[in-house]
Amino acid sequence: MYNEIIKKIRIEKGMKQKEVYLNVVSKSFYSDFEAGKNSIEVSKFMGLLSNLGISFNEFEYYQKENEINLEEKIDKLYNQGQFEELYSFYLENHENKQVTLRYLAMKSYLLVLITNTNFYKFSREPFREIISEVENYKTWTLKEISLAK
């Protein structure tokens, strides 16, 4: 998800890739990073932000905006009864390294499960995985409590 946000910011600012990766990482590494093929060290990530001319706080703003957009997309799919797309979102993101994407994937799956009479014959196995994951938390955040409800 960080890669997508960096790319979005770069494009919004009308910058070329080279302007972002210069003196931080190689061209091929940056290209792979933007494509989501690898992760990046914190120091190098901060270098990319510096080249973009934004602070980490500004980056967090973009990240939260992206999360809100994804959540709105999920709600829209749900309201339109597009259960196949919700389930596809779950399959694509339930093992994502980003916690927020995993939670949104769980939300998508749970919306399908509680609303749909399983007309599409979706597996109920992910439900067991979600319950197991939530039960294993030592301390719960508001997100875990919300999912549990």
C-alpha cells in the first residue's frame, strides 16, 4: 500500500520516477517498489519522502485518505450487492502485510457472509481464520472490537 501512495503522490506532483529515487535507491529497485514487488528500509523510505518534498505526517494523511477511499469502496460494493467483488477483495488482501488492508479484507468477507445466504457457495473457512486471528490478540484495538461485533 505504501508503494501505491508514493506513486499517487509522485503522479499528483507531476514528478518522474527518477526525481523520487535519485540518490536514494536504484532505478530498478524503485520501479519494483512502485509495482509492489518489494519492501523498503525506513531510511530509504524517508529519503523518497524527502525527494517528494513531503513529511512523514503528510504521508500519513495520504495513507489515511487511501484507507477511507477503500472503506468507501467496500461499502459501495456492499450497498450495490456486488458480493463477488467483495469476496475478490478479500482473496486479494487477506494475507497482505498491511494490517489495514487485512482488516478491510476481513470486513469485506464478513459483509458477504452475514448478508448473503451463501448463494455463491463462498467458503466459510475464512470466517474460522478471522475468529482465530481475533481471539489471539493480547490487547484489542477499536478495529478488533469492531470486527468482533
